[in-house]
Amino acid sequence: MTTETAKKVPPSKETEWKGLDRISAVVHGMRCIWREQEKDDIGIDGEIELCVERSDGDGRVGTGKIVKVQSKSGSSYITKNTTGSFELQTRRNDLEYWQALNVPVIAVVYHPDDDRLYWVDVKAQIAARDDVFTPPYRLRFDKAADVFDETAYPRLLAIVDAAPERVALDVEETLFTNALEILAMPTSVVRSTVLPEKRAQFRQRLTGFVPPHVYSAGVTVTLTDPTETENALKDVVEGPGEVLELSDWLDDAGANENNFRYILKRLLHRHLIHGVGLAFDPELKRYYYPIDADKQDVRKVTWRSLRTKKSATRAVAKKFTYGSLSFFRHLALEPEFMRIGDSWALIVEPKHHYTTDGKTRWDSKKARSYAIRNRAREYNAQYLNHILFWSHVISGGKASFALELDRKELVRISGTPMSAQVGFGVRATPGR
């Protein structure tokens, strides 16, 4: 490999490294802890844990008080630069993101012309300026007062001391889980013997409606007797099956729990595809709302939130275009069944799904990058809304819903996530 073919390190990256190295040196000079963000960030590059002297004078201890740091390096971010001040270019969504964090946030800028670090308390500046959310979006720095060196330690300590505790004991909060309790279960399963001549390439022989089942060593297990209705298993089993108590089939060791979980998922699959109208990606095992790209760029669904008791409309599939790049982003769901003690629950796992045309999965590094970035931008309240939304969708907005087979209700599931009332809450900065 020659210098001409080697991977290039751009000057902007060198400037960024220099800025982060300077921040690290300053924080260590304060005898505090600096933790650089290791994952891809979306507005935070690291954090400072403030340390204080031990009461016996023997060294320092961590306080657990954290300041989040957004670092910027280079002249390209700086505008209105004078001998006494400058402004940092930013974006509205960055300001809103920093404001929403429930810990203090500072912006630290490496100014290459001055060869110096400057800093501001982001939340304090947002609170003090009426024009901060008016374009162009800027943070303002005073070159005399805002130097980031070891003398900044007392101000940082004052910021964390003034910050409210993240856990509030003066409020009550309802904690929602992502688990929908199974209220009624099948009491039995049916074990049927497959005809010897039908066992070779068993799955390939099945045509028509295939009921949820598991197959192993010439035996199928189903939730209903396959000989009683028209289905793909009727002509491949020897006759009426043996009815087993579900608890006996599962047994104390739970040997068949994974098989039972699979049968439940196939039963739910029918409900989500035929009852709700979702599409399914078999590789990702993910359900999502499809969209007809020839007729619309966005698909919306109306739902009612259990938390706010209000109806709202959500975009469940939407087209995005960035230059020559065009794709659809879908709200998606990855369900799972889980045994919790002596009970069972349907676990609701919200996801995002990306397609090229509203139906065909967009499988690329770019899609994965967008997925990671979108998940990282979702706060707890947004994630909770996804859970409540999918609970509404799956249940049809009802208190409970049934999974049926052969017009027979086999499973009944709560439409409300399991929850608990607690005597505390997590403080959040109100949105502007």
C-alpha cells in the first residue's frame, strides 16, 4: 500500500481529535473523570464526572454528578468571530435534544485561531435567551468569561449542585411494561402421528391452510385436532390425535416451552396478517405497515393512548428523500411470547423498518445507520408511546383480544400493558 492508495485522514478529523484530547487534558487537570463517548453519537461526545476532595484529605472521590459534553472543533462551526466573542452554529433539533436531557449539558468549542477551548452551559443559555429558537440557531461565547480550563471547575460544580435530582420523590408515576398479559390459555394440545409414507420431506408436502404446529420424529403437536377441519395436516396424520394436558406437555422442566412459544407466534401471525393487515419480513421476523408507493407517500393510523386518554394520528409509513436517496420508514413490531413465573405474556418490542418501495426491505449499511440514529433519538416517552400504540393496534383498542383457530378462541390477551403505580418519577426537562 502506498501513501496515494492509503485511507485518507481528513484535516477536519485531526482537528476533532485535537479538541477531544484538549478536553480530556483539562478535565484531568481538574482531577475529575472524563469519559469519551465510544458509540456513534447524535449530540453528545462525552461526559465529565465531578470529583471532590475526601473529607480526610486523602485524595478525591467521584460524586456521581454528571455533565454531558458536546464538542465542536474547527473554524467551520464558528461565526461572528471577534476579539471578545464568537457564536457557534447549531441546529434546532440539537438545541431541543440538549434541552430535553435530564442532566446538565455543556458545549465545548476548540477555536483553532485562538488555540483555546471555550464552553457554555447550554441549558442556562437556552433559558436566558428569548431568541435561541429563532433562526439562525447559535450559541454565544464570551472569550474572557468562557475559557475552558481548570478554572472552570467551580462553575461546573455549581451547575451539577443546582441541577434537580433525576429521580423525583414528590410525584407518582405509572410504570408501563411492554408485556401484555395472557388472560386465558389453551388447556390442552393434540399430538398426532404422521403416516410413515408422508414423513419424507414432510413440510414440502403441506399445501393449503397449514395450522400452527410443531413437527419432530414423525409426530405433530397442534392446538386443535387436525382431523376435524379441512387443513394441510388432515391427510398426512393417521387419525384423531391424542389430547394431552398442556401442563403435562410442557412438564416441570419446560422441555416444550420453545415449541409452545413457536405455536403461539404462528397463531399471532395469523392475527397480525389477516386481522390487523400488517406485512411481515420473514428474515427479520418483523411486522410493519406496508404502503402503496404508487398512490401515497405517507400512511397514517388513528389510535387512542391509554396514558393520555386522547386520540391521535400517527404516520406508520412515510417516504423520505435526501438528494438521490429515497426510501420508506415504517413503524414496526417484533413480538415474542414469554413465560413469567406461572403466567405468560406477549412482549411488544417496537422497531423501525426500512423499504425501498413501501414493501421491499432496504438492506444496506445506510439503512442500518438510519435505524440506529432514529432509535438513539427516541426518549423514554417516545418509546412508551410506541408500546402503547402497538398495544392499541394488536388489540383493536379493546380491553382484551382473542387469537382464534377454526372459529374457536384459543388464547385471550390483555390489550393493556402490565403496569404498576410507584411513588417516584424521573424528572424531564419540559419541551419548549
